[in-house]
Amino acid sequence: MIRILDQAITVVSPEHCKGCSLCVIACPQSCLALRSSFNSRGYHPAHYLGEGCTGCGMCFYACPEPAAITVYKKGAEYSD
């Protein structure tokens, strides 16, 4: 289902994330955290806490894994 976002969101791919926490540290809104569970590669991936994202992209730019984080700004189309 495609929807228009009424707020910005950050989507973290758990299988691409290495759990380095650079995105968590970079986020000025503190809306990311590391999961307590492991991904298939043995890392604790980051995840979006569900609110607070402004779409600034600091997490995206801090992340060393190019496919791990996608930031969708308010008004963007998003398919979940």
C-alpha cells in the first residue's frame, strides 16, 4: 500500500546494518536506537523508534553502509 507521509520517517534495513551506532549518535532528535536482537549477520541493527524524525538525513550521512538507511521526508510517497 502506498501512502503519503504526514511526518518524516527513517527506515533501517536490518540486514544491511552492522550495528555501529553512528546513526544513533548522529541523530539530533534521538529517534534511532539499536535493537536488542541480532540480525542474521550477528549484529544489533539500528531501528527507528517511531516518532520524532525531521528528515534531516544526519543518520543517512553518518552511516558507512550505503543500503542500510533511507530517509523519507514529510509528504513523500512510502510503500510499507
